Amino acid sequence: MAFGVLVSFCLSGPALGKDKGDDEEETATTKPALPNFYLDMRTIYSTLPARSLSIGFSTPPLLSRLANLSSLRTQTSPSSQSLSIDLPLTVDVNDQLSVYGGVSGATSQAGTDPWTNFSLYAFTVGFQADIYQQNGGMFPTITIQSNATRSTSDAPLATTAYNTILEADYALNADETRGVLAGMQYTRVLVDTPLARVSPDVMGYVGGYYQWDNNWKITGRFGVQSFGGAQLLNLSPFPAFTQPIVRLDSTAWTTTTIGCSASPRRSPGRRSRRTS
């Protein structure tokens, strides 16, 4: 159904008339304004110490971890590691709005247990919109990104996570390949059982980025994260905390276009924020 909706976007759209030239034999032609389709892939390896959860910049690993906690026979969560893959399909509705949706899969290993089989654990839908674009001006680009991630697990700890980021991006050059960032992120996780509770997580940060001509990009963020704590079934409580947080990203962009769009993609430097 989702693919059908996206195809309908591609096949429909307003027609743009072409002005006639001096040649009377030239007829008016129409050209549909088509959105761009992109299929991205993100690979994440993460490791967590015992009695810890991953909440904040990267919510999907949390859902993968919660799906496995209900089968634990111990009173505390052991250390774990996971390898996950995200496959979001993105549609650029226009230069300021993108909508996306996709699935996430992972394999994980906890304590002394063997690695689990790779399986899909969640699907995500969301959007990214530029409320204001800098375009060489003195005010930064203001972007809001919001998504909902639903666990596909049938375990008692199936979850739904809501994540919203409001970010200001001040580009230091016309190509928007280097700049400074400031933003806030709010994450709320709802568990499908009254026996478990995860409090909201709020984060404020500043940072910057630099992108080379070969589309390699490095982004750094640091700030403060405040988490209200969690209680999951019979596990020991995860205490509330407020502490500094640092994140460094190194990204290489390649583009594969599917569908019917022949227009160039928006700046990878700007679009890469969606996958954070």
C-alpha cells in the first residue's frame, strides 16, 4: 500500500506549460513536477554495558534490546552488542519537505548467549521539514524532524517510540558543506504492558559539521541529556540521570535514485541530518 501511494505521487502532479517560441509550428508541451525517491541504508554496530539502555540520538537499538529483555531469567540486564540495518524510503515532496518510511532489522548478543538470527524488529514513518531556510542569509535554517517507530515483536515488551528533533543549522559557506548546529531532541517510549514504564528523554546540544568534495562528512555534537528512568518487568530499575553526552559521526554518501525522478538530489550535507 505504501509503495502504491508513492507511485501515485510519482505519476501525478501539476503540469507545467512551456511557453511558445516565435516558431508557429512549435506546440506547447507539458512536463510534470515529479518528486524524488531515495532508498538509503544505514548500518549500526552498538555495544552496551550491563544495566543500561540506549536512549537519545539512536532510538532503534533500544527497541531491539527491549524485544530481548522479556526472555531474560536474571534480575538485571547483561551487557549486549547488536548489529542493525535501517532501510528508509524517502520522498522529497518539495525542497522543504521530505517524508520517509522503512524497516529496521538486527541481530544481537546478550551476556553469554549466542547471537540471535537476523530479523526485522521495527518499522518507522516520519517527516523532515525546513521551517525556514538560510539560503545565504543571516538567519540559520530551522528544521523539524519527527518520526514514530513501532516494534514488530510479539514479546510483552513491544514498544512504540516517538522522536522529535528541532535543529538550527547555520551554514558557513554557500555550498552548505560546513556549519554549526544547535538543537533539542525529545524521545518518548511507550511499552505495551502496564508492568513496564520508560520516562521521557530530553536532550539539548550544539555542534558542527564539515563535508569534503567526495561526500565524506564528519559531524560532532555535544550537550546535556536528561532521562527520567525506567522500570521493565522484574528487572532492576534503570535510574534517572542528567549528564553530558557527546556524539561523533563520519558519513559517506552515495546516491541511488529509483522511480521516475531525474532531478538532482538536495545537498547531502543537509539531508544527512535525517538519519541521525
